[in-house]
Amino acid sequence: MIKTKITEMFGLKYPILSAPMGPFYTTELAVAVSEAGGLGVLSHTNLRGVDSIKTLKESMEYVIEHTDKPFGFNIRTARMQPDAMPLVRNVAKWINKNPKLREQCVYGLTSAGSPRKASETWKKKAPTIKHFHVAPAMFLAQKVVDSGCDGLVVTGFEGGGHQSYEQITTLVLLQEAVNKFSDVPIVACGGFATPEGIAMGIAGGADAIAMGTRFIATKESEFHENYKSVIYPASSRDTLMTTGAFGPIRLLKNKYAIEHGTILSKEEKVSQEAGFTVEELEEEMERYELIYRGDVENGAILAGQTVGLVDKPLEVDDLISGFTKKAEELLKKSVSKIN
Ligand SMILES: Cc1cc2nc3c(=O)[nH]c(=O)nc-3n(C[C@H](O)[C@H](O)[C@H](O)COP(=O)(O)O)c2cc1C
């Protein structure tokens, strides 16, 4: 068994987390991942017409009805996310009212903005939540640690979905983070989709591995079958960076991604946002709606370079236990090379 700061912190059988994948639903996926011995994570679900606060509450209640294992949730705390702090405060309230929820909902992952206000709120009002924040570069990782978070998720540029302007790969970021923050629990994320990847991450000092794209293509995930079906044939060359509402976003190439503009510099993006119209923001939300309904031509297909490593659907249980066992064998084999 692989024993790390994170398996110990949450009592996990395997050092595997599902990465959050908002604005979509990952409720069934989270149940399956936690049941399988990993840590399932609910996404910040705010598709059009969805009340994100009501949805997160209902999803949490659903999870604790369907598993007794620990799980987590994501809140994107970006500037353009008005529901972020109401979500942060409500989670604390729900946890305090419901002992089963308090016992199981142990991982609060914030991302895409600052961790500070969430950290202050949960430290005071919901101290049982272990608060982690996504850092795509070391200067941000330092801010996460300084904010009093309990751990870091280092996510590199090869990952799917929204990305930072920094363009640092997971490989480099993980080495930087484990060297600088040897006492901090670290989740490595972005670019993992195989037992080899898990073995590399753990050997490199990560305390757990989070995967997004690989989990989309599981039997239990709620993603549309059309979404899953374009991932299998894709190669690692088939994603591109384009302009998202919160910065660059990695999408699978399709009609929408190719025709959509590309803004990769922060300065250009900030000036674009200053002139954003409600209609332009609505347009992006519409693209998520389209892919949610299975339109793989006009929808935004968020996916990482790992698409090239995913060639068939798997059951979550097989994925988590199978990949980890193979990763353990690979790690033992590596050790046997040392004289
Ligand atoms: C469909 C999709 C939606 C995502 N939405 C979010 C999100 O709401 N919040 C977040 O912090 N990261 C989000 N991400 C990023 C993932 O949490 C994770 O960093 C990424 O999937 C890792 O790369 P991988 O896909 O190669 O595993 C999303 C990624 C995907 C593929």
C-alpha cells in the first residue's frame, strides 16, 4: 500500500483524487471515486439556470446517502465568480448542522482565485475541512501556504480546462513544490492518466495524484457519451489553448475551439475583460451547455493532453485499484534497480 501525508490525513486506501470539473456535475463520479478508496470531489456546478448553492447542497446530501467514505468539493474563487463566498459560508453552515456531512466532507478545494477568504472562514467556522488550493506556479503556491491552507494542489499546463498564464508544466512545478514545501501535503494534478504517471508522481514526492480527463472517460461519470467518445481516439496533439472567461483554457480541438480567439497574455486578457459584455460571458456559458448536451462540434470540450493516454472507458473501481497496484509494482521495480 502507498502511504502518504494525504492518505493518512483523509484515511484513504489509494492516493488518488478526482479533479473538480465544473461547471459540470461530478456527483456520481465523486461517489464512485470515494467508494473505490480514493477521494471523490464535487465540482462547482453552475451551468446556466443552475442554482450553484442549492446544487452543491443537494450533491453533498446525495454523496453521504450513497457512501460513508470521505469526499471533497471545489469552489472557484475567481473575481468573476459572485457565488464563491456565499458557497464558502454555506458549506460551513451545512457542515455544522449535519454531523454525517461534517464527518465525511473533509476536503475543500478552492481554485482560480485567492484562497484567503475561504481559509479565514473555514478556520473559524468549519475547522474540520482541510483546505487545499490550486497553485499553477510557485509564487502562487507561496501565497497558498501563507494563507494558512492545509495543502497544495500543483496543476501544470498540460492539464485540461482553465489554465494559468504561467504555462509551467506539472513536472517542473512538482519538483519545485516538493523541494520548497517538504512538510506541506501536495497533490500533483495535470497530465496523469496511467499507472506510470501515478508512479512518477509518487516517486517525485507527491502525496496524491488528481486526474480530470481520465475520470471523464469512466463508466460512472455523468459526462455525455459524445464527450467521452471524442476522447478515446484523440492524441496528445489534439488539444489547444484558447481564451476562457477566467484565462486560458485547454480544449480538445473542434470547430468551436479552432474558430475561437486565443489570448494567452494576462495583460491582453485583463483589457478584454474590462470590455466584456454580458452577451460575451453568456456565449461562453452557452458553449458549456452545448457540450453538456453532447454537441461535440460547437461545445467547449475541456480536456487535457492526457486525451492521448485514454483509449477506452474504465470502471472507476478498476481504474483506481488497478492503476495504483500497477504503480506500486513499477515503484518496486525501480527500487530493485538500486544496488
Ligand atoms: C471538463 C473539465 C472541467 C474543469 N473544471 C474545473 C473547475 O471547475 N475547477 C477547477 O479548479 N479545475 C477545473 N478543471 C481542471 C481540473 O480540475 C484538473 O486540473 C485537470 O483536469 C487536470 O488535468 P487532466 O485533465 O490532464 O487530468 C477542469 C478540467 C476539465 C477537464
